[in-house]
Amino acid sequence: MMRKNDIPAIVVFSVSLLFLLCNFPSMSLAQKSSNGGKIIGVKVGVILNLETDFGKMGLSCINMALSDFYTSNPGFTTRLRLHTRNSKSDVVEAAASALDLIKNVKVEAILGPETSMQTHFVIELGDKAQVPIITFSAKSPSLTSLRSPYFFRVAANDSSQVEAIAAVVKAFGWREVVPIYVGNEYGEGIIPYLTDALQDVDAQVPYRSVIPPTATDDHISAELYKLMTMQTRVFVLHMLPDLAYRIFAMAEKIGMMGNGYVWIMTDGVADFLGSANSTVLHSMQGVLGLKTHVPKTNKLQNFTARWKTKFQRENPTIVNPPMVTFGLWAYDAVFGLAKAVEEIGKASNFSFKMVNVSSDNNSTDLGSFGVSRTGPELVQALSKMRFKGLSGEFKLVNGQLQTSTFEIINVNGSGERKVGFWTLENGLERTLGSGDKTKYSALNTSLAPIIWPGDSTSAPKGWQIPANGKTLRIGVPVKDGFKEFVNVSFPFSNDTVSGYSIDVFEAVLGALPYSVSFEYVPFAYANGSSAGTYNDLVYQVFDGKMDAAVGDITIRANRSLYVDFTMPYTESSVYMIVPIKDDRSDNAWAFLKPLTWDLWVTCGCFFIFVGFVVWVLEHRINEDFRGPPYHQIGTSFWYSFSTMVFAHKESVVSNLARLVVIIWCFVVLILTQSYTASWTSLLTVQQLQPTITDVNQLLKNKEKVGFQRRSFIEGILKQMGFEDHQFVIYDTPEELYQLFINGSKNNGIAAAFDETPYMKLFMEKYCSKFTMVEPTFKADGFAFAFPKGSPLVQDISRAILEVTEGKKMWFKKDTNCVDPNNKFSSNSLGLESFWGLFLIAGVASSLALVIYAVMFLYEQRNLLMNADAEPSVWRRIAAIFRTFDEKDLSSHTFRKNEVGERSVIDLSSPNTNCPPSPSGFSVHTNSSFVFREPGSSSPDPNGTQTTYQETVVVSAVEVTYPNQDSRENHNS
């Protein structure tokens, strides 16, 4: 009696028997190869849906591959014998077909099935029977997780294209992407890889749209309307073509194919665009797509032409069939399998060994099929197989065909237009191989111009506030003090919120190129009191209870873990504010403060040095610098130091000395003017110094410090080492002032810590009594908080720049207060400001001294080098110094004096017997004449001695009477 379960098996057996009988003649005619060798037939199963165009195309390519392979290799001793099964696009049917092929037909390999869902169970069967499963269309990454050594995919893994999609997203700066995929293994397999790739380029996936394989138009319409209410406008479509075409048609109908939208389809849709009709293409205008790149070769063109002719003849109802990449993969898969079989054919036994034997002849019994003896060898041969196929390089790594190049297409007009390529090595490039081989490109300029949905040539920004979207809920803090930033009044409405932060936010929204509907939500309890800290307010945004938070919210690292901050609209640092004291010096030595000690010492040294140089240069030729030693030292110091007030009356006659004095007077002029300016500043400007300049003073003395209520600064102070009992909390500037008045010993504080904006407000009122000391902690400023990945962040940050750079908003600042950046540095002038002047004066003086010494030694070279007259070197040196101490009578200054002496009036005595000569006297009125004592003598230029008896000076006239001997000599 026939059992009900036996009916499918009998049907399958009957179909198989009929197929074998139909193919028997051809099998019987090829029993020997062209070289006379025995033909070995190898059974290979094929599981396809023979009722679809895709299945028919795949089978056609398989048959052509066998024909071409054995036509070009007639001497091969193996022949693949195909056993085809129709899966009817059903998972159970495909599994039953595979079980039948393995158990009953005992195939050595199986080509197919088409879909990832069908392939999943077939892989399990192949792994158990050690029969390689070779697919050319099941691309889901989930199949790789089975880790079966008997699974080979001669097709691109869907996960290989996610990096290309991410590169496009990054190139155009899109921050959010919504994947739309079919709800089965094929659609779901790519999503984890796509999400990771997008996150690597800082793009988020806020929502995943899942479309059931059997979705109705109403279901598709409802899902698309849902997407329209969201901000994201970038969609990645991953599904089979038939369902994708329905989605595009519905999207066009409801207005989702217009300006601002971005559609990117994976290769599962793009590879079949050639078969799409004009209606479908019209609904897809502006869509981007990825296609597996296939090199154009003559062999490919020849095959495509032959295949179209053959396929059109076999399927006359299919008009102008396109050749898709899957057909090329099927062709290469058969070539690779045939080569592998031939490689192991002579030494292999193509048969099965039974592992579990059952008396039941049920063809679908899972426990009764055998194990292929050649399976492991065939796996090894396939893994090592390398050749140039129609689709490119045939190379299987871990059972996966290696693909690293995708074409980026743009649907435009009646077809597709290639706009660029993506390669694993170089990223985006307009033409293949044109990019920099050493750099990875992710720039949209690497692509050709794109026509976007709505016939726009401008790249969409990827998001927009939907017209029918929800109103944004903007949380604002409620606080008692510093209401200049945020002031919330009750009863509450949008009009009762004010302050600087609110003004900036509203100005920024007004600068956006689109309108944003919003409403303020106070972060407060029903009684109007604050509902928590700023951290709690930020967490409300993270928790989805608020769409943004606006106010004096500081950017903090711990807060950025939960939200995205815009660019700060104020600068901020944590400052310490302390009382100030008048530190003007009233002591007797305050006049020394304008200059630093090193500058004072340098000035003194240079005064002495310049005085010494002038003395050396003038000593031998200038009477003002001669005399007893104590007189010479006093004169040198007097001359040098008197230049400070330009009171020096001694004249200098040496050109070298004049050069030194001119340069030194210039230096002294600069020093005196600088001293005067600095001293005036010290006397007239109030010198206010902080009572505390270092946080360590507070820690050491256990002083109390203050900070604003609910401020993050409490945590910073604890990290510094402050304890809870040292903390005093304030709410308003008035409270802070009173705490300072009370002092640390009287329930007050010695210092307060807060951010710059708050401190400036306090200083506006009390700048005469307090000051801000340099920051102890860096803060990033006030900003607005939005949910992670919000596309509003980027636009609002740009608008903040526009508002702040345009000076549309500013925060008031009292310029009369102490500058917060004042480090209370000394106003004294230092050597670093004048070292150039001293360098010039020092070099000039030293150079003059060296030149004079060389000239003097050159003049006295006979005395210095005459060893015959004086053999002792030290005595010669002593003689040089004695000569230096004498007058240089050859100098023009002394020659001038002697000429005056010789022209003195010579008067004869009225008591002598000799009458005076008409030229016996002269009147000398030169101011540099020399006084002579009676009886003194002096050599004249001719070496004769002239003795003077007396010198009479009347006013400025010197009358000289020569003695008798002189007159006699003169008369003679």
C-alpha cells in the first residue's frame, strides 16, 4: 500500500528518470575522448527556479559553459553530467531537490540554489555528504558564518559593497542613513556590516525599514509615509529587483523622489537595471547604485552576443534579454568546476561510500545517504584554481570569490550613467586607475557630476525638518542666579524665556536656510524649582524626553558620551576669583622698581667702563683728564655719570672718544626716558594684587571656597584635593559678594571658582574689590546639546559661526575692570629690553679702545722692541706705561698752546739800558695759555732753554719780560 509521504518522492523520481532518458543519446555518443581515452562521467546537480527569467538565464549560461569548455578541451577525459532540479523559489523544494541529488543521484557537486534562504539548508546537506555546494547568486554574508569547507560562492559577498556605500556617504557628508531591506536572510545578512561601515565614517542608522517579501502596496505606502515624517533623507535599498521596483514606484507617487532625497541601491538591484522597463526607470531618476565591475574584453563581448542569440531562440517570449553579472559567475563556476574535476579525475574514484544504511528506501531519509569519496580532493582543487574568467580573475579564498571593484552608476533618462568607481585600495575615483595609488580617496570630487532626484545638480544635505514633522522640544534650565544667561518665568510660555543663551539660539535658528518649529520645555518641577543638575538635563536629551537642551551648558567629556554638542558660542575657562589689595610701595627704595636689578647692575658697569675708555683715549692729549691719580679717577667717574643728566662740561678732543661718547649718550637718553615712563606708571597706576595667587595656598591653609549651585566645578575641586567641609555654595552674584565680605573664618570664603562668563558678570559689579586669577582648569565653552547623530548639529554649528563672526550677538563686558588675563607680572623694565643698546655701546667702546692701543703701541714700537737699550721686557713695558702717562706734545692740542706761548708780547724793562725791540712783546689772549712760575724753564721747539723771570697777567693778557741773556741771544 502506497504511503502518502511517498508521493513527492515518486514524482521526483519520475521527473529524473524522464530527464535521463531524454539525455541518454547524447551521453552514449561521448564515451571516448578525442584522443581515444575513456570518458569518465561526473554527475553534477543543478538547482534553479526554471520558471523565472533568472533561472532560465542561469541554466543557459551553465550549458554554454559546458559546451565551450569541452569544445576547447576535447582531449579531457572527464565530462560533467548535469542533473537539473526546479526549486520553484521554495526553500523546502530546494532542500528536497538537494537531498534527492545527494542520496539518489549521488552527485559530486551541486550548482545553486539561487537564494540565500535556499542555500542555507543545502550547505548543511553538502557538508554532511562532503559534496561541494557552488552558488553564483546567494550573496548573503550570513552564509559565511556556517564555516563549511564544502561551500563555494562564485559571486560577490554582499558585505564587500558596504565600504563602497560608506565611502559615498562620507564623500557627501551625510550623517544619517536609513537602510530599507527585505525581511529575509538575504536582506538581513548585510545590515550588521552596513551599520559598522557607516559608523566608521561617523554616520548613524537612526531607523531600519524592513519590508516583508510579500508586502502589499498599502504596507509599502505606510512605511514610506513613516519615513517621510523623519529627518533623514538618505536611504540604502537592499532587496531583489521586483520588490525594489514597487518601492520606487510608490516613492515617486507620494513625493519621495524629489529634491533633497538620496537613494542608493545595492548591486542586487543595480545589476538588473538592464531588464527594467521605461516606467520603472522613470520612477528611479536620480538614484545611485553599485554594480560589480566586470572588465570589458573581446571574449566577454563574443560570449554575450552568442548567448543572446541562443537564449532568444530558446525563450522567444523574453524580449532583448540583458546579460547580468550572475550569468557570468555561473559560466565561470562551471569552468572552474570542470577544470577541478579534470585535475583529479584520473586518480579519483567518483563514487559514494555508505555510512548509515537503512532498509527504508525513502528518497528523503536524512540518515541514509552516503559520503562522496572525491569530495575533499575536489575541495582542494577548487581552492587552488586560478584562471581568467568572463567576470574577471577567478580566485577563491576560503571559498569566496574575491571582488574589490564596484561601479557607481546614476539612473538618468532612459538608462544608467557611470559616474565613478570604488576600489578597496584607492577608494573613489572617476576613472578606474586614475587615482593616487598611495592614497584612499573619499571626496565627492572624485566622481563625475550626478543628477539627483528632482533633476537637481546640487548634492542633497541628507536631512531636513519634515513639514509635517513634530515640533522640537527644547529643554531649558531653571536657576535662581545669573539669569542674564537663561531666565525662566512662570506661568511658563515660550515668551517667558529670555537671556543671552536664548537670544543666541533664536538668532542661530533664524540664520538656518529652513524653518524649525520648536517649543521650550522648562527643566523644573510643578512648583517651578529646578528638576536637577545640568548633567540631568543633558541626560533628558539622551533619554529622548527632549529633542535638545539650550542654555549655559558647558561642553564636558562625560556629557559628550550621551549627546552631541554644537560648536561653543562662548569661550570659557574656570577661573579663580579672589579679593585684591593695594600693593603700591611707599618705602624709600621704591625709585629702584622701574628697572630690574640686572639692568641696574649692567648700567653701573657700563658707566664705569665708558668712563675708563674715555680716560684712556683722552689722558695724553687732554689736560682735563690729567693730574694726580685721585683727580683723574674722579674726573673719569664724574664725566661718565654726569651723562645721565647731560651735565658733563669736560670737552673731548679725540675722534675715537667723541664716537664713544655720542653712542653712550644715545644709550643714556633711551634709558632715562624709559625710566621716567616706568616710574610715572608705578606712581600713577594703582597696583592691585590678589590676596591669593595659587590654589595650593587654599589647600595648605584649609581655606573655604565657593562655587555655583549644581555646577560641575565641584567635581574638579574634589579632584584637586578640596574636601566637602571647605565648600560653600552660592546662587547669585550678591550671595558671592557677601561670602567674600564674611571671609573664610566667618562662614564665608577666601576664593571662588567659576567659569569666565559668570565671573565677568560678577566683576561688572565688584571689579574694584576683586580680580580673576589665571585659569586652573580648561573648559570648552557653552553650547547646545542634541541627540547623538542629530543632523541639526552640523547646520547649527555653521550658523553659530555666522552669528558670532557677524557680531550679531555679543556678551557685555566692563572694560574698566581688571583684565582676567592679567598675570600680575612686574612693570619693571628688564635687561632683555635693552641688551641691543648695550651691545652696540660695548662693541663701539671696545673697538675704540683696541684701535687706540694699536696706534699707541705702533708709535712706541722703537721703545718696545729696542732690546739693546733695555734688555728687560718688564722695564720696557714699564717704560711704555710711563710714556702713556706723559703728555703727547705732538698732539695738535699741545702744539696750539706752544704757538700761543711763542707769540706772547715781549716787553723790555724801563730800567734797562737797552731799548725794547719793536717786536719784543706780544699780547696772548688764547684761553689755553700756560701759566709759568718765575725761574721755571721749558724747552722750545728747537731744543733751547728759555728762562722766564716773571709772568704778569692782566685780565686775559699775558705780558712776558725776557731776561738779559735771552735778549742778548735774541739781538744776536
